[in-house]
Amino acid sequence: MADTVKGPVGYFPSIEKKYGRPIAEWKDLIGSSPLTKHMELVAWLKTEHGLGHGHANALVADTLARRGAERE
């Protein structure tokens, strides 16, 4: 029995399928944005790129968590 992926990463396969871009590309877009706050980035992904709230939130949460881990 395969382990179920939990947390934001669990959304990644459906994000790639629905929007046609690899996760790395979404993370690059988030990283290149001048915005830094979680909800600002979520709103930006929703308005500028047409993502749903859950998908945008998952991408931002994972990207910012990893960014914070890299700084430590």
C-alpha cells in the first residue's frame, strides 16, 4: 500500500495536470515575484494566472516554507 502524500505537496500532481506547467515553473514564478507575503502571492496567482485558491495556497505555502528552510 502506497503512502498518501499529505500537505501542500499532495496538490502538485493535480496542479500540473490542470494548469499544464511543472511545479518548478510555478515556484520560479513565485520566486521572481516582488511580492513576499503569503496571501499577496496567493491573490496574484489567482488573478494573474487563473489558479484556484487551494492550488495557489499549496504552491505558495510550500515555496515559502522551503525558502525559509534555505535561510536557516
